[in-house]
Amino acid sequence: MSNHPTTPNQIRLSRRRFLQVLAGTAGALVVGIRMADAADAPLPLALLGDSFYDLGVYVRIDADGNVLIGARDPDTGTGVATSLPRIIADELDADWNRVSVVPLGLGVTDNNGQPRWTYGRQVGGSGGSIPAAWNDLRQVGATARWLLLQAAARRLGVPANKLRCEAGTVIAPDGRRFTYGNLAADASKIALPTTAPPLKDAANYQLIGKPAGDVDAREIVTGLTRYAIDEHYGDALVAVLVHCPWSDGTLAHIDDTDTLAVKGVVKVVRLRPEPGQPLGSTVIAPAVAVLAEDTWSALQGREKLKLEWKPGASGSESSYVLEQQAGALLAGKTDPTTRVRNDGDVDAAGRKAARRLDATYYQPWLAHATAEPMNCLVKLDKDRASLVVPTQAPQKAWAVVQRLTGLSPAQIDIRVPRVGGGYGRRLDHDYVAEAVMLARAVDKPVRLLWTRGQDFGHDYYRSGSVHQLSATLDRKRQLTGWNQRMASASALTRRNMPDNRLWTSELHADQLPAALVPNYRSDWYALDSVIPRGPMRGMPHLSNAFAVESFIDEIANSMKEDPLVTRLRMLGAPRELPLSAGGTLDTGRLANVLKLVTDRIEWKNWLHSVNGLGIACWHVDGAYVAHAIEVAMQGQKLVIQRVVCAADVGRVINPLGLEGQLAGATLDALSTALNLAITFKDGQIQQHNYKDYPLASMAQLPNAVEVIVVPADDRPPAGASFLAMPTAAPALANAVFRASAVRVRRLPLMKELLRML
């Protein structure tokens, strides 16, 4: 079979039916994580066979030796639909050329009224898919292999430990062999082992660490991939919305007479956020929905609505004013909302310093701007809810549906096709709540569609921020003190997070140069804003790395020193330093990626190059990354000529996929740094489409991103979906400084650069 995904339909079997199918052996083996009541779980149609284990389903082997492997995490473009199944396939010793991948929807069963997650963790695009899956999914593959070996041993009369597996075949010492297809029927009758089978030695990996193209690449580039927005139940009504311009506003007046007169329009429904529910789990703002028989009628009806909205407290908010408030907080004597970290004595270090440097950096508000707008297809019956949802977190989507319907865990089916971009936006499920509320209101299936303007105007934004940095040095050019003060509006406000933890979406206690400077202080000042905020790709590293790595470059420049020398001196000798959140900072691995990018871009010429060269480095949860960028100024035009990225993520599952992630995140970060900003005035967002929020054009971006992957097979795999984002912007800004003598401390870069030239 070819490496292409099979679209899963969800079906449910009673225990009686399950046992009947189990008895009708025709040769299919399905293995996953054992669940006591998994027979009641929704199973993808593609994974059904005449014989399979009552487990959370991951692997199917049919009588012909074809293998289906389920990918549990939603793929938002991070490649997990390829990397996760390859972990299973390698331990299984499957022939990858005969593997097809099935994207698994939500796996949930009933455990005395509480959900039991059939597949374990199911979160996509958060950077944790591979680290979380590494042990679990290897064990899934090893268990399937063990069952096949037992079946072969009984047939051959040879102890299982004398047999070996290779590319979908079990081979005996005398050369006799059986394909997995030959053994599937027998293996399906063998009891599971009481102890976990041993895992393969890493030296025997055949797929892990080897490059592989995405399993769904052909479908994507040929337009055959079906996203949630493409799905449709035959009798579903199309729902489009008009949201209140203010998330805390109210509907003062409505006249829907002309709307209801539009042919095809069925109903107009008002939606309100549910009091007491956290952000992201209910309607994002008061709204009026138009439900019609088709999309055109729904949009035409929406245009004829006569609505008057009344602003709430957010009606007076302005992004400009919030930035002024941040500056005032940092300039005053006010105590911080949270002192995130306080090593040594920063004040004493300042009094003894031979040199002191200060700078302030500004970051704008950002939107997610996903390619696929928010949408949800839902069908509600008395005892069933069926949804097709582009979500990064199907278990969170399930919680929203369960709360609104009261259905038991196993009565809720959620299918997750390929997701058209997430960036953190689809960790929230306001659009799911809207769709379920509307389906209840009309007692018919509903296909909810947001327009692009709604996507921009009603997002959970990343807050703008102001970073005030101070550093002190001694006469030997050693950093002796570091004081970082940051002001922003927490993304965790109104999300059931304790006040003393609101800073965690804004700062990382162990971010550079923490642990490297004897006297280090990090303070966070909370800004009060009603504008909705939520998770964003790269938070909190993205905004902080720009400030920190730009400032380190400024420190080097103030000493008339090579910025690479400054950074290597700060990192010091290779060693592992304990981090407050657990784990360690390996200064040798961080220095190594920095040296790799500088060697590749010929950094030795940094001072005398006609063009500008800039560097930056960072660490995220046990992974290390660095960028080196070369730019040229052609009048007022900025040309990014070369970009080099090096990353050390421990063991690499799919090098080709990792290179794609590093290159893609680099381009995303450059686009964000060059052009993007969300502003609001009188509480209303000023950007409504890509014209107002211009992603970088191909002409603005480099022709290629040169990626260097560091082999580190002695380390467990770390996440990499956004790893390359934090360092791209500061490396770019540092290169621009050397090409133009303009120090950009405010993003987006192009607007500020042109202002200062």
C-alpha cells in the first residue's frame, strides 16, 4: 500500500458485537494501549477488521500484510502524521512501503461517567508531540512485534527469542519465514504479555533517524486533502456570524426582517458568552447567527442584518494607550506584579559595575491568521454528538461539547482531519461552543463558517509587550548583573489560572541569560486589558528572545567586541546547569549550534563584510537553536540574502521533517518580525484581512533557509515545532544594525527601520 492517509469515519461497536467480530477471524491484528472498555470506543472505519484486540487502536495488519498505523495527534503542519507512526513502525519492524497512516480522531471511553482517553495525550502543534509519544508509541510497536513473534514461534516450533523481524517478516534461524500477513490471524488470538516487551536497541533502528517525506504530501499539493472546512452533512444548515465588535459588549437592537426574507435563510439566532466560563470554552463575543440552506444565502442574509451594538469596558481601550501605560509602569517605582526570578544581588552588582547598559524593546500585538478560518461541523442526536473539528486539542473540544450537551463521554465523536494551521488558536474552542449552541437551537446539523474578517477581528491575540533591560559588566568584560522588567497583558487572564501564575505565559524563569549571570532579576508587570488573549506559537520565548538577544548584541557593540565572542564568554565552559523548572541548560550544546551557524555563514568576516551579519541563540525545553543571517540594504530596501539555522533536539525521528519544521518556523518568524502588528482603537481591531496584516512576500524572504541538524542520539527527542522562531527576529535585527547602523528595538521591523533611516 502507498503512504497515503485513509480518511477515518467513526463507528461504535457494542461489546456483544465486538465479541462476534472477534470470533469471526479472517486475519487482522490491531494493537494499541490496553483499555478495559475499549470495545465501546469509537473506532476509525479504516482500522476495523474481523479480528482485533480490545485496545486503544493504533495498528492494523491484514491478511495481505498491509499495515495501517494511527496518528494520534492532530497534524497542523508539524509533520506528526509521519513522525509518530514511524516510531511505531520502527519498533514493529514494519515495511514502511506497505504502511498507510490514518489520522485518529478523539479516542474516549466512559469510566463511570468520566472520560478515559483511549490514545493518551492528543495535542498537536504545541511542541510536545514527539517527546510525549516517544516511550508510549515505541511500546505499542514493540507489543505488536511481540505478538507476531509468539505466533511465529508456535507455528515454527522455535522459541520466540530465536526469531527476528525484518521489514514485515518474521525469520527463523534456518531461513524459514512468514510475513506479518500470514501471522496476523494467529497473533490476534494470543493474550497480551503481562510485562512490557523489550524495546529495540537504538543501533537496530531502520526508520527512526532516517528521512521520510510527509505521508500526506501528495494529497496536499494536488488539492485532494480534505480539511474540516470541506466536510458537510447532507442536511446541514450553514451558519455565519456577526460578532459584537467588543468581546464584552451587548446587542442593543436587531432587525432581521430583511434577512429572513432572503431565499434559503432558515433562522436568525442570538448567541451570548456563558457567564463564569473561562475564555476559549464559550462564545468569544455576543453574536448573531444567520442559518441558511447554503453558504451564499447565509452570507446574503448576514449582509441584510440591521444591528446596533453597545460597547463594554473594552470600548475605551487602545493599543497605543496600553503601551504608554506599560512604559509608565516600568519607569515608576511600582513593585512588579510578580518577581519571576531573583538570583544574587542585582543592585549591589550595579553599584560595583565598571559599565552599565540600558535599552527598551517593544513588541506588538499579534493575530494567529490561520489559513483555514474557524469552522465546525456538528450533528446532535438524543444520544449522540458527531463533530468534525479542526482542533489542536480534541480532548478540550470534547469538554466543551460534553458541558453543553450533557452526553456521556463515549457518546461524543470528534473527527479531526488535517488542520489548516493552528499556531495556538485552535487550542481554544469558542467556535465549537458556537456550533453546538446553534445545532441545539435549530435541531439540525450545523456547518459553522467564520469569514476571514471575523478571524482577524475576533481572535485570542498575543499581547504587545515592553521590555526594559539593564546589564552591568566588570572590567574583565564579564556580565555581573542582569535586570529584565517586562510589562504585558497575560494570555492566562480569565482562564482559571491563579494570579501568581499569570506570568507564565509571558516569561520563562530560565530563559537566557538566567543561570549564566550571578546576579539576575526578572520582573513582570501586568497590564489590564479586556481584549481577548490566548496561546500563540512560540510563547513566551518569541517576544523575550528578541529583546534579550538584541540586547546582548548591543552589549557586544558597546565594548567594540565580536558578538560571537561575547556570547561564548557568557556561556562559558561546557557544563550542565540546573534549571528552576527542571532539567538542565547544557552550555556546550548551545555553544555548538552557535558555532555551527557562524562557521556556515563565514562569521569571521562579520566586521568587514559589505553586508550585515547577525546572530542569536536560545534554548527551549532541552532543545537548542541558533540563527545567523546576512542582509544587504539597497537604498531603503532590505534584502535577506542568507539564513542559516542550526538545532540540537536530541534524537531525531525524521530528519527531513525536522528540517522542514526549522525552515518553516524561521520563515514564519521572519514574516512576523518584518511586517505584522495588530492595533486597536476604541476597543476595535483595526486589521481585517491579509491586506492589513501582510504576511511576508516571497520577495521579502530568503531564497532558502540553510538548516543544520545536530546528531544527538544519546539524548531523548525534544519538541521542535516552534523551536526556530525565537532567534530568527533578533538575528535579523542584529544583521540590520550592521548593514544600516540602525538599531531596531521595536517590531514590526520594516516600519521602524524606514522611520529611522
